Amino acid sequence: GMSFRIKQLYGQIYNVTAGFTYSVFEDPDVWPDTVDFEVPNSAIFARRALVRYMWPLNDQWQVNVGAEAPGSEVDGNSTAVAISQVNRAPDGGFNVRWEDAKVGHVQGAMIFRDVGAEGAGLGSQDVFGWGLNLSTVLNAFERDSIQGQLTYGDGIFRYCNDDFSNNDAAFNGAGNLHAIPYLGAMAGYTHHWTEAWRSTGSFGYVHLDNIATQGANAYHETYYGSANLVWQLRKHLSIGLEGLYGYKEELSAGHGDVWRIQLGMVWSLFD
């Protein structure tokens, strides 16, 4: 049968938000306008069960502070012992955001984590994870926009859009748990040719400073690039053609790349 996947489910009372929605570490407004549904590899994409408080400082500045559902993702291939993930505390973080309708916005966010795992002979171990995410969207000329994001930290791969494997932390040869350093960068530019036609070019880069015990085929480094042409037929209907390039390098097993062309259509139900 068909299963359901929750995208957003939350409530808000005054400045307190509780439920399932975007992490305080994320800036969904910075995603480039890609035809590709997945968007760049390095986008910070994290919907969490959370409690968040927004503190508006003035018309342009606000601070958001939140506690979020944890989820340790430790690489089980880094040890011969079967392990189980351990979550002792919620992820906690905040962001500071400046926004001006004529200029754009800038956001700085931090996240703090307790990443843990346990197994026979290894005991129960925890490492501290932290991350810094700087993002911006700036208006250019009359109708264009520039998107940019830089992310760095230890033990934060769970927040990365490319989170398809356990890469928050790994055990070294001595059986000690270590957080894996993460670096991600993303950039995009959107140009409006006319009222009905626009194009976006985007770039993404992810690098993990792996632990040697992770194995030859561990995720190490990826590149993402795309360029498109989108036709806005109606207010709620658009068609886009996009070329996309992807490159992946594993820790020591090898590397590969791929080209793709895709055609997509979007019908928006709401404004």
C-alpha cells in the first residue's frame, strides 16, 4: 500500500514553534532554483521534530533558538564489532538572520550535537559534534539573485543533503570514536531573461576528512553542477530543461562522474 511521508507538521503559539519542520541550522531560502528535485549535494537539508523560539530584534534582525530530535549516524564499517547508535541528548542550535526586501538576506547558524554508539568491547562512547553554516541570497541588478552557502564542522553529515550513509563519526584503529570533519560549499546565480524566461546555474562541493578505518568505498568528496532554462507559462505552471554534472570520489576505491539532461514540469497549487 501507499505510505505517507510527512513534510511539514507543526504549530505556532506567539513566537514558539513545535512540531516537524526545518532545522534552525538550515536556510531553505538559499537553495538554487534547480529542475533537479534533489538540489545540490552540499545543501543543508534537515527537517526535524523540534521546539524553536524566534526572538525578533527589530524589523531586519531576528534570532531563532531550538532543540531538535537527535540521530547519531556512526559508520559501522569502521569496526568489526556490531554497533548500535546512541542518542543521549537533543541537537541544539541557533541562527541569526538579517533580511531586507530590497537587498536580500544573510544568515549565520550553529548546531551542537552529542553523537554516540556502543558495541561489545567498545563500550558506550560519545563525541561532540558542532557545525557552522553561513548563507546568503542577494538581489542583483533588477531581477537577478546570487545564492551562497559555506558549511563547516565535525560530526554534521546528517544535516547534509547527500546524507545517504553514516558519516557523522567513525571508530579509529584503537577502537575510539571520532567525529568526521565536514566541509561543504554551494553557490548559485539566477538570471531573468524576460518575465517568462529565467536560468539558474548552481555548484556544490562536499569533502569529508575520513577516518582511515571507514573502508575503501567510504564517501569522501563530491562535486555537483547544473544549468537550466525555465519557462514560466502561467503563474502556477513552469517547464524547465536542465543539464547536470556529478562527480564522486571514494576514500580509496575509486571515483566516477555522470552527465544528465532532464525535463521537468511544476504545477503550483498555491501562491
